[in-house]
Amino acid sequence: MNLQGVLYMITAIVYRLLGRIQMRIEQRIQQLYKKLLKLGYYPFQVQSIIHFAIGNSDVEAATAADKIKVVNVLEDYEKLAYNFSLAYSK
């Protein structure tokens, strides 16, 4: 196999991996969205959090970097809500 063939194979592998990572990030966003609803947030509040994180509420159109920001911010709010529920359920 020549160098061009090797580069083509590497590129194909990288694109496949990026697709899988992207899918996992989107699944994580959905998971966090559902958890926040269970913890007492309203859908419009979660949408506002997402808008705060990336400047709009359209996660599907967001870049990979923006989706990672959304995950990080939603995880912070999940921790906050969980700690709040623990503190006030005593």
C-alpha cells in the first residue's frame, strides 16, 4: 500500500471516531436534559441554560466545541440541583 492509501485509511478512521464521539456527546446532552427535568427544572429553564452556554438553544446546529460546553454547563447544574435536593431533603 502506498502513502496515499495509508493516509486515506487514517482519514476514514478519524472521521468514524469523530462521528462516534459526536453521537456520545449528543446522547450525554439528552441524558443531562432528562436528569435536570427530574431534579425539578422546567424545559424552558434547561433551554435557557443551554442558550447561556453557547449563545443559542439549537444544540443540533452547534459545533462540537459548543456541545462540549453544553455538557460541562449542564453537568454543573446537575451537581447544583443534586446538592440542593440533598440539603433540603433532610
